[in-house]
Amino acid sequence: MTKGRVIAFIVGVLSCLILLEIGLYICALVFVSSQEKLNKIALQKAADYRVLCLGDSTTAIGGKASWPSQLEEVLNSRNPGRQFSE
């Protein structure tokens, strides 16, 4: 192989890789922007929110005095139009 063919081959491979990278980047931008739009629409439609509380037995069986129940009351009182549940 001549020196010119080797250089042409390397330039061709690098050009292909650069074009592939640009194409993948554009596809990722389109996907992310469309997913963000879908997430915004879903959040606007959702009126109910479920809060996951992790803890011990007082978290699970505390009744109205438990901190998850108190958190639910606070969130519902501070955010009219949205319904939170434990």
C-alpha cells in the first residue's frame, strides 16, 4: 500500500466515526427532549401522588399518629389541587 492510500483510509475511518457520533448525539437529543415533553404531560395529568416512606414498625403501623400520616396531612394542606397518600 502506498502512503496516500493509508492516509485516505485513516481519514475515511475517522470521518465515518465522527459522522456516526454526530448522528447518535442528535438522536439522543431528540429522544431526551421528547421524553421530557411526555413527562411534563404525565405530571400535569396526574393529580394523585403516592409517597413511599421507609422505616421501622412505627412507620408501618403507627396509625394517624405516625409520621407518614402526618406528612400526608401536611402535604395535602400545603398543596391544594393535588392529593398525596401514603
